[in-house]
Amino acid sequence: MDLRLAGKTTLITGGSQGIGRATAEIMAAEGCNLIIVARNAENLSAVKSAIARKGDVRVDTVIADLSDSKIVDRLARDYPDVDILVNNAGAIPGGSLLQVDETTWRKAWDLKVFGYINMCRAFYARMKERQRGVIINVVGNAADTHDAEYICGVTGNAALAAFSQSLGSVSAKDGIRVVAVSPGPVATERLVGILKKKALDRTGNADNWQDLLKPLPFARGATAERLVPRLRFSPPAIPATQADRCLPSMLECPREPPLREGEKRQMPHLTTDDGVKLYYEETGKGIPIVFIHEFAGDCRSYEPQVRHFSKYYRCITFNARGYPPSDVPKRSDQYSQERARDDIRSVIDELKIDKAHIVGLSMGGFAALHFGFTYPNRARSLTIAGCGYGAAPNERAKFAEEAEASARRFEELTLAKAAAGYALGPTRVQFQNKDPRGWREFADQLADHSTEGSALTMRGVQKRRPSLFDLVDKMKTIRVPTLIMTGDEDWPCLDAGILMKRNIPTAALVVLANSGHTINLEEPAAFNMHLSDLLQAADAGAWPARDPRAMAGSILGK
């Protein structure tokens, strides 16, 4: 998996064996330059030699005991430009409260607990100056096990999990992602030693240690080599399993209190710069993502994305003007492509957001594109999905006629009756065939929309928006990370997708197989995966710009 980390600098503590060594090897394979810190010189030499045989990255090794805060400070001075910090050093001994004396307890915590905290403090300050960085604290799942025979480790891990969650809840404003990763039992030498002691205490025979793993899935611990590839960068790709779990709860969505009998939830609205009230929903904490819906959708259309990403990000959805419970302005001049663009700005202004990831589908994709070249300093990234209806120069008149005909149909039949036909367009039947229940929900939600608002939006935004082919010069000015997505049976969007890919220097193009227009609902897992890749790379500063040589006129080169 290429995470585009080539050239990044990763510092790994406890990197000479076990999870730390496996992490070093994986990050080296991604092209990262490494700083590996450990106490054992022989093991450090061995891992450096192993990495050197496999690739061509810089590997610095540092023999250090990180329980000494002065050494931590010196490490930060010597290596101020670390992009990714992986805290993994520390071996807390097993034993009950009466078995672990104060000296042993303090010594263990000086390395793992205070060592992690001191490393975070030292490197966070430098990452904050650059407004970029990732800190991964490999904690361990003992915080959740409440194992009295590992009480020192249980308490230490619980403290580090809480520390990481607390720091991570505010670090996004500094451009830093802080993650606590809590793997379950991983078959390292240290774990085997702990299990042998437990087996000896319980059964009188240390050789019975493997019996203690039988309650686990597959009756075994994980291996560092299998765990670390899933841990490479950040939590969105790591499912919560018993064998290797991630703890990103600092980014989980807050729970609203239950309503009392007869009480109604007050709907949140914000006001645009031209006085229109927009309904919005906000879920989760962290770096903000703003989702902009398509013509046939509303904020409910992004439910599969909000459920997934609100664990790690601050997810904001809103209903466009003309879509209740947002206002439905009466004048046609209050609906336009420029107004749809500026409504995104109003949303992030009202929510006190400086920059956000902007994700739009179809009508929302057009708005995201226009936002990107008009307000480039307000976007962390752009996702432009299903964008292209009416864009082809030879289809402009036809699209305008169909848009007007649709608006008249809405007015004549009401949208409640016209929705069924609109939801069965040639690029939406794919959704119906794959997921009849999901399509039915989509069609029913469309039927709930305002007839007046839909007609005004169709005429003011859809019918009158400029062709993408007239925006080429503006596309070329976009420098933020950009992801273009389309279904391979979303016919009006295929050529448009290639047009944007050719002309936006930072654009990547994804075409989803056997898919139509409503790809975030039709293929939510694939949509979320590609979006997650963009968000992670963009936040890390690792999203590439196109090499100009890729646009050479020749086919085969010189």
C-alpha cells in the first residue's frame, strides 16, 4: 500500500524488536527515513542492517534510555523535523499489587508512562510550529482488561489512553493527529515472558503459557508483522477487533441527552451572508469535513459517511437553500452556482472553521469545485464526486431543456409524485439493482423535498451553471489535494472527470466499477476508503502534485 510517505521522517521508540521493529520495517517500505531509538545496541544494529538490505532509506539509530527526560530533550533538539512519532518503548512487568513494589512500579512508569508524555511534549511543540505531524502512542489493551495480575501495566496503559485522548481532542487545531493504538495480545518476547510467569503461578508449569491464549479468537495472539501494516498511519483503516484495537475515542461523536416526554429537539440553523437560514448537523470532533449533497439528496444522504468518519473527524452536513428545514427563498435570483458556492463559505464561517475538507457529490461536487478555485485558502482538500451533468459543450442545450422540463414536471405533479421517475434515471438504476432497500429510502427522501425549492434549484443552479469546459483555466489554479470520483456508468461524468484530472495539478481520479451516479450510497465502503486515503494524506502533507513530465506530448518518451 503506497501511503505517499516517501521522504517523511519517522521516529520510533522501542524500535529494535517486536512491534517497534515491525513498525520500522513497514515505514521503511513506505519510503520513510527512520530514527530508531532503543536501549539495546546489538538489536539496533540488527534492525538497521535488515532495513538497509531491503531498501534505500536513511536509518539513524540512537541508543538511549527514555526514562531520562534530559535525553528526551536532547533527542528533540537533534531531530527537530520528525513528521511521525511512534511511541513504543517500555516493558511494564507483570504481577499483582503485592508483587510489584514501589521501586519497580516507578521504574516501569518512568520509561513507558512518563517517557511517552515527555516525548509527546518535546515533539508536539516542534510539530505545532509546522502545523503538521502525527503522534501514535502504542499503548496496549491492558487498560480495558482490568487484569489484577498485570496491575502496573493496566494502570499505566489506562493513563496513556486517557492522555492520548485528551491531547488528541485539541491537537487538530495545531495540525497534529494524536492516536492511541491499543493492540490486544501480540506474541512478542515480552508477552511470552509475562504469560510464562502467569502459567507458572497458576499451574506450576511455565510451558503451559499457550493455554492462556485459547480464549482469544483463533486461540493465539497477533503477530507484530500482521498487526503493524494495519497501524501504518492513522485510525480510519483499523477496525476494532479483539485482537488489535484502536482507541480513537477522542474523536467519537458526542451523545445528545434523551428528550423528555413532549419535548422537541431544536433544529440547529445558521444564517448565510444574504440572510437565508440553513439547517445543519454536526457530529464528531477533530479536523472538520463539510459534506455538500446532490440535487436529489439532502444532509441525510451522507449517513454512511457520517457514521464512519465522525469517529475521527468533525463531520458537518447541511441542507442547501430550497431544502427544508432550510429556508426556501421565493426569488429565483437567490439560487445560483455562485450562491451554492458561497453557502459553503457561510457554513464554515458561522461554525468558526478556518479550513475544512470539502466533499461534494453531483450538484455538491460542482459547488465544491467552485469553492476550491474561489476560496483556495479555506479548503484542506476537495472531493468532487459525480460531477459533470450538462458539462459537455455539445450537451449544454439538451441539458438546459431537460432541466427546465424537470422543473415544470415538479410543479405540475408535485415532487412527491415526480420523485419516482427522477429516482429511476439511467444513472440511478444501478443503485436500485444493487441495493433495492437503500434505493427505496433514497427515493422516499427525495419525495419529501419541497416542490417549490426543487424547481427553483433546478432552474437557478442546475440549468444555469457554467460548463466545466469553460472553467479549465480556473481548474489549473487549484493546488489543494483533490479527489475526483465517478461511477463507470455515470455517463455524463466520465469525460468531465478526465477533464478535471487533466487540468487540476493535484487531482487523482477514481472510477468505481459497475456504478452509477449516487456512488456514496451505492458503494459506501469503496467511497469511504478512497476518501479516507485522501484525508489522511492531505492532513499529513503527503498528497502529491502531478509531475509535469506526465503531461509530455509523446506517448513512449524519448
